[in-house]
Amino acid sequence: MPLDIRLGDVVRLRKPHPCGGFEWTVVRLGADIGMRCLGCGRRVLLPRRDFERRVKAFVRRGEPAPNSPPTTTPRSDEP
């Protein structure tokens, strides 16, 4: 199942950037994920597959897209 990634997410990666920062903000979504280092401001693109492997945790979540479906599933006892 693909990882739910949103614009504005702040993620912690497994390995540090050469500047020493671990945290990145997501600035582009698609086949490649664009990220900006919160330590030095450098922008990089990673293939989605590599990004999903390198993410350790979400520090802060971005806003969901207005036309995206809800991420919760209805309970089985609801009609």
C-alpha cells in the first residue's frame, strides 16, 4: 500500500543530509518527491520508491488536498 504523502509534510529521514539535518519538507508530489532540507534549504528530488524507503517518521502532516477522499474507513455497523 502506498504511503499517504501530502504537500507540506515534514518528514524525518533515516540518514542525515551532509549539512547535518534530518528533517525535510515535501514541496512536490508525483512520480518523484521534491523535498527541501530544513537545515540548509537545499532542494532534492527522490523517486517515490526511494522516498518511502528512507522515511523514518512524519514530524508534522500537511493539509490534505480538498478533493482527496477521507483517509478513515466507515465502521462496519454504519449503513
